[in-house]
Amino acid sequence: MLIYTAEATVDTGHPITMREKTLTMATLNPQVKAVEYAVRGPIVIKAGDIERGLQEGVKQPFTEVIKANIGDAHAMGQQPITFVRQVVALCCFPELMDSPAFPDDAKQRAQRILQDCGGHSLGSYSASQGVECVRRDIADYIAQRDQGVPADWNNIYLTTGASDGIMSILKLLVSGQGRSRTGVMIPIPQYPLYSAAISELEAVHINYYLDEANCWALDIEELQRAYMTAKHHCQPRVLCIINPGNPTGQVQSKKCIEEVLHFAYEENLFVMADEVYQDNVYSPDSQFHSFKKVLYEMGPEYFSNVELASFHSTSKGYTGECGFRGGYMEVLNMDPQVKAQLVKLLSVRLCPPVSGQAAMDVIVNPPQRHEPSYAQFTKEKRAVLDALAHKARLTEEILNSVPGMTCNPVQGAMYAFPQIFIPPRAIQEAQSLSMAPDMLYCLKLLEETGICVVPGSGFGQREGTYHFRMTILPNPEKLKVLLEKLKEFHLRFLEEYSQQEPQTNRNAQDQHSEMSKKPD
């Protein structure tokens, strides 16, 4: 008999008894099974299968799969910012320092970063907290962004994207058993990283609902309701906010942030502020306010006491450098002994990618007016943000023109999260397939048009409402095609599932949908 292994092929001459595997679904960590991540879930896997089939000549009613499921700017055709790539290239291959093709300001930044790297090489490990000069540059950036609010580089930690920092802070915060188990307050809809991390760490989800009828605003009464309800079965310790919002695209007002921070102060909650979209604000009536700056302006009683971790990333903004996995977190008012435990925890993973740290440094330390790269850098940055603002308006206008679909203004971030009417017959079909109704909708959309979006059920939504998240990142021409195909599909979907349906049923669901938008 031939036995095939990864190492060799052996002819034993005897039958082989296969032993039971040590790792099976029965022995798998149950917290891993509980993890769900809709952004790369079943719809996306199906899209990949269809895409491979198209490449192999399988006939479909479309010629390409348009992946509007994830905020991956470069995959959607956005061009890199030249200066970012120049500095990282120089760091990776210092021999380019002699090339006249690279500007002096890029060379100066690369030389400074390399001087802080072991052996003057990007291939060496950095300190677990990150390269020191990068941490100092981030502190300077934060102080400038927040108009003079002090920032200490010792409170800055480089991370592998923002996700790594979020997970590290949550690991510190989760403790207790039964009614003393840590509860984590997260917005609904939310970015699935949070629900996945909470499940993995076996913490308790505390959902607070954003107000869809008020452009996804954060309502303080809803925060209080969620907190008081949760106190009966867990110990709420953490409040997570995403601003600008993902998947909802709202930008929270300064007044709203003040109320949230006052609430956190009163209830002694650790605040986690996900601010990775801070450069992505499109509405002329909206402005990004960092939680740290607002906290500082509330006075020393708040600024000296509220524990706050805020997060940023290379993956979003105007650079869209997802693959570098660069990011940082700033941690305020953490107990010094706990801070030492954080450093210990970070040291287990050695350090974040140093190339990502270099990219993060360029984002917080861009060319200045007197430097040779300033004009090109500013032109490229403005072009990206202006294009995103145009696509945000275009998406909102077209989606709101579709019967049975409503979309709040995309004030910021990179996504639209429209509410869709799903006829009762489609809901019944989805239930018979043990599937969420918006999952059925998104699956049919993919199979009929090649458009891949993520069902709202993967982010959380009020019962009786249905949504999907789509990115606004495709180039304007492709985005228009996507939106027109989406509009045509939605009308077909309504017609198919509304045939011979009693009018009273449809009116009832419309009424239910409107009621479910209102806060409890």
C-alpha cells in the first residue's frame, strides 16, 4: 500500500488504520466556533468561487465580480500615495538613497527611521511598543491634530493595524465570572471585529442601537438603557465607539461625544475610540472631533480620570495601505502596573511589521510646505478625498432613488448602509432555508449581477429591519454601473416576491419597518 505524506511516499505493504484526529469540531475551542466575521463570510467565499468559475469559462449573466464588501482601497483601483511608497521603498532598499529619482525629503525620513532600527535595517525587530522615532512623530501629529492638547510618546503603541490594538486592550479588560464577567458595550450596527473579539474572549456583548432615523446618531438614553439592562447579568466595563462610523458612515457631533464621555465618567467605563476614518469626512456640515481633544476640553477632572484608548491605521484615510498592516493606539490614564502588563502582552508578539510602522510614520509626518514633495503629495491626497466625497454623494442619491430602499447621508468613512424593504414572501423563503432575509437578498444579488455586498445581519440591526453594507471605493464609472445594476436587481426582486401578495401584508411590514427605526 502507498502512504502519501507531506514528506514522502512510502510502500508499507500493510493496511493502515487511521487514528482519530486530536483536533476535531468536537474538540475545537468553542470560542473559535462562536466567532463570526461577516466582511469575509459566506457571501465573500461564494463570490470567490464565482470569480474562479468565470476565469475558467463558466457562463454567468455578468462578466466580472464587483467586490464591494470590504474597505480595501487599492484592490478597488486606488493608486498609492507616491511619497508613502518612496519612503517605504527607501527603507526597504537603502541603496536607492543614491538615486536622483527620489526626493530629498523622502530620503531624510527614511534615513531617520533606519537610524532607529536595529542594524539600520527594516528587517530587524523593533521594540514591542514600536520604533521610537515613529512613536515620537505620532505624538507630535496628535498634538497638532488636537490643536495643542499634549501627547506623550510613551503612551503611543504601534500595532498591526488597528485591529491588533483593539484586541490587545480587550484582552486586558476581560475578567470575572458569571455576573462579574466583563461586559463590552458596542454600537449596533457595528464592525464585526468587535463582536468576533468579544466572542473569542468569552466576554459579554452589550448592544446599544444607533438611531437610524437621526442619521445613525448615538443617543445617550439608549446607552443608559443598554447599560442598566446589562448590569443584571454582567459587569459593564468597556464602551466602544466607532467614529466616523463603520458600517453606518456617520460623524458624531462634539456634543454627542461630550455626552458619551460624561456617561463613561459617571459609570467608570473604559472608553475605546475607533478613529481609523478620521481623515474620511465628506459632509460640509460634519467635522471630526477626537475623543481625546473633547475629553481635554471637558476639564482636568475628566481628562485626568477617564481611561481612553484611541486607534488609527494606515489602512483607511487617503492612503488605503491595508497590506502594510500599520497602526497605532494612544492609551490615556492607564494604571502604571497595568501598563507594564500591556507591554508584556505586546512583547509576546515581538513587534508589529516594521514596514507598516514606516508607512504609519509617513502618514503622521507628511511633507511640509517648504519641502520638495509637498505639492505632489497635497495634490494626490486632495484628489483621493475629493473623489471619495463625490462617490459618497453619488451613492446616497442613487440608492435613495430606488423604491423600497433608503440610505442616510454618507458623512464619512467608506461605506453606505441602506435599509431595504424585503417582501414577506422573501422573508418566508429565507426562513425556510435557515437564512437571514438580507443574506438571501445579498446572495441573489451576487448570483444575478456579480455584485458582492455584506448583509446587514452581519453587523447587527434592529429587529424587523434589513440592510446591506457596500463600499464606495470603486472608481466612479464602475460605481455607477454597480449602483444601476443594484437598482435593476432590487426592482426585479420586489416584483418577483410581491406577486399575488396581499397589499395589507406589505403595508404591515412597511409600518413595522418605520416603527423599528425609533429608539426604544
